[in-house]
Amino acid sequence: MEEKKRKIGVYICHCGGNISDHVDVEAVRKQVEEQYGVTVAKTSQFTCSDASQNDMIKDIKEQGLDGMVVASCSPKLHLTTFRNMSTRAGLNPFQYVQVNIREQCSWAHSDDHVGATCKAANLVGAGIEKVMRQEALQPIRVTSVKKVLVIGAGIAGLRAALELADLGVEVFVIEKEPEVGGMVAKLGEMFPAGKNGAELIAALLAEVKKRVNITLFLNAELAEKSGHIGEFELAIRIRPAAVAGGEEMVRIQVGAILVTSGFAEYEPRPGEFAYGQAGVLTLSRFEQLLQESGERLLHDGREVRNIAFIYCVGSRQSAELENGNRWCSRFCCSTATHLAVQTKIKHPKAQCYHFYRDMRTYGKFESLYEDAGKSGVIFLRFHEQHPPRVEQAGNSWQVTVRDLLTGGDEIVVPADLVVLVTGMTARRNDELTRVLKLPLGTDRFYNEIHPKLRPVETVIDGVYIAGSCQGPKNAGESVVSSLSAVSKAAALLIKGYVDLQPFVAFVRSELCVWCGKCEAACPYSAIEKTPYGDKEVAQVVDVLCKGCGACLPVCPLDATQLKGYTDEQIEAMIDILAREATHAG
């Protein structure tokens, strides 16, 4: 019996000139409308507009379209838009293909209009061939238990736990330290709210204890993880402080995991700006000293009159430094400036000198910089190639710098105390990283999928990250990101299920003889061995598979395929892309 001819709709976007200024969209339309299976071929100023979407819905219903190609911008921007439109029109959303002719053609070849047009026509043609052979896939629906694990009981973790509990979710919080609060618990007055960090944590902890649906484990770590999004099986290792050398293993089931494990303060190398010697402190140690000070600011029994703050210690380090931290830690400038203001308020006679490369008191923190200047704090700017020199001067120190603000004059400043404005580094959580298989960046912080579009999601479905474990953030920013993660997790947990993408690997069991190569290649442990007749074969666990395709090239019998990217589809696309392009204009 003759195979039913597909009816494909093709829609090519001008993108308000972003595409049509360099690609002849009408020429592309004329070329692809002759391709087998194309029923409708149109152009539009903005295919993502409501008017264009309504036109597509009308075509799908009236023309009986069973496949659609939109040639426009990156799928990262509007893939969901057009899939939702397809669903509203009654078309299977996975019978839709988006072709990127803006970034890949118009913007990439703005100096070659003919070449950009030919390339666009071929890419659209390949998209048509792909959707022609696309099965009507269904999303993988996974049910979820209404429970969540929060790892880390700092300010981000505690706020996330409270928000989730108030939404009716059962929350487990684990903290590997004997006390909650993390770095914030050690802070004094915080800007701009003026709240004391320790008091803020105490208030949050009191609220946590009131919630019957929050269970807090201290001295606890995640030891094991199995299962998948919606149904994670976890083992929590607890080391009770009262039992020397003893430990307890608690097993729980959760639908999602939220990691808020925080950061570590940079530890200067011995001798770095005289670190390790008396009178040279890190930023956090100075803050404690200031909090504990009475009428006089004392260190080692001596009154402190002159304080030198040296910025960017452990941040924005030279590429030539082995294992150097290239990033800006963002919070340090504001924190050091705030401490200087607090020092002048509490000890007016103390003089603060700030040696900085660039002052990055962004947003509302700019007012701190202004207040510091008004209070008499002195700022001296240095070049990266000429950092300050810290040298012993009797029982005190002297700091020498080429000050850019005075045209490079060499200035020597006496200092009773040298404060190294230390940045953030990633906390070493090797065991947690191993158990969750969380991806790390080159900076060793946890990586999100996309910093703008998916800022709290990881490549592991159901595992979210927030706070300073994913990069330098202040307390307020950490809370904001934790609330973002709460909204993502809650959408899954409260609804009770989640639909995953169906573009996963599958095994043609009749070809497979179980050599184990695909299992070894899979980075997500998504392949397992299963009986099939009188032999054993590979089987893909759909909810764990990410569709990366690592299992395909290692199979010696070509038994593994990828839904949505089968050999038949790829070969048909290659045939189109390899043809001699003709410019229809």
C-alpha cells in the first residue's frame, strides 16, 4: 500500500530585518515550496507574533498539516512558543522543527547575501526532510512525590525550605556542619537592610522549627542517590555529635533536590601580601574583630589606628598564576567598603586606606562608596601589574603603592593592621559532586544549563542549584536565586508529574547482543541490561536518558538509535545539505 503523503507547512521569518536584510526570504520560500511534501510555504515579518501564530493554526486546521517547519531565530528562544502553538492547533508538538537561519545564516554571513540565502534554503530543506520522517512522539510523563531535599542550611537553603513548606511540600534539609547559617551567621550588620546576620539566621531557624513538614539534619551529608526526577531514592549519612565515631544512615524518597551548599572564602597563599604574619587578616576575620571590639579597636593587645584594605586578593588573578581565580567575586568591594563605614562609625579615630584595582560597588551599593568617602576613608588605585607592597615597619606595617589617582605617584601608608579583601571560591564538595553527578565549571562552581534562560536548572533533571554554590553572590542575590529554584521545583512537586522530552535513545533489541559498550559510554547511567528471548540486550531508561547520543557511535551492530535523530532522518538531511545550492533570486 502506498505510504500516505505528508503535508508540511513551512514558515520563513523576516525577524524585522534581522534575517531579511541579508537573506532573500522570498527566494528561500520559492525554492522550498517545490520540495516534496510541502503544502504551505509562507513568509512573515515576525513568525512569533500572535497574528502569525493564528495564521499557522488556521493552516494546520484547514489544510490538514501534519508537520511544520519554522525558519527563524535560535530554537532556544521560541521552540516552546511554536510547540505550544502546535498543541493548540491539534498538531503533535514534536512534528515541529525549528531551523535557525538568523544566527546561522543572516548574522554569520552578513557580507555574503547570496551565500546566506543558499545556505538558508538548504537548512530549511533539511528541516523539511527531518520532519517528513519524524514520528508523532509523546512526552515521557513522570509522576512525582511531594517531597524535596535541600542541601545546605545557609540563608538560601533556609529560605527555600520555608517557601516550599508553606506550599505544602514536605522538606528535608541537610547541613554538614553542626550549626545552620553558613557564612551569613558570622556577619554583623548587613547592608542595605541593616539586619544582623546571626540574628537573621536565628529568626529563620525559629521559623523552620515551627514547620512540622520540615525535617532538619545537622552533621549530615548525601551518601547515595538512585532513581530519577520525581522519585529519587536517597541515603543521608548523619554523624551525631554526641556519638563519637558513630553514624546513622537515613533513607528518604524525594521528587526534587535543591543544592544550596554555599562557598568557601579564599585562603591566601603563605606570604601573599605578608599573609600568615601578625597583623595581616582576611576580610572575614577583620569583621569578627570589629564586631567583638569595645570602645577601642584592639588587635593582639595593641590599639589599631591605621587599617590598610587590599582588594582583589583571590579574585581577578593573573592568567599566569597557576590555578588562579580569574573571576570577580562581586561582593568583596561592597563588603570592604561597608566595613570601613562601620569602622568609622564605631571607631571615628581609626583611619581606613583602601587599595583597589577597580571599585565595583554596583547598584545600591554605590551609596556605600559615597558614604565611605564622606566619612574620610581614603582610596588609592593600583594597576594589576603593580600591586601594593606590604613590608614590615618595626611593630607595624607599611604599604607602598603607585597611586593611579595621583598620576602614578608612589605613596607609602603606615598600617597597624592589613586586611586582605578575600574573594569567594568554590567549596570543595567532591562527594556531593560525585553522588549527584553535578557538572562543574572551570572555576569549580556548579554549572547551570544557561545563566539567562535556565539559571537554576542542571543537566540532571530534578536537581536544581541556587545561591553561591553556582558562583559569587551576596546574601540577597542568593535568596533570590533560591526562590527561583523553589518556583521550578514547586511546579513539579505540586502538579505531581512532569513531562520530559521524548528525544531519547532506544535499542533495536533484534540487533543487540549486549556487549556493554553503550552502558560504559553513557554519562547518565541510563542504560541497563535486560533479558530478551534467549539473550540479554541493552535497554534505555527513558527518564534518565538525556539524548546526548554517546551510546550511538560505540555500538558495533548499529543497534542504538535516537528518537528524532534516526539514521534515516540524518541521512536525508545530509543529502539536502550536500546538494548544489541554487539562488532562486
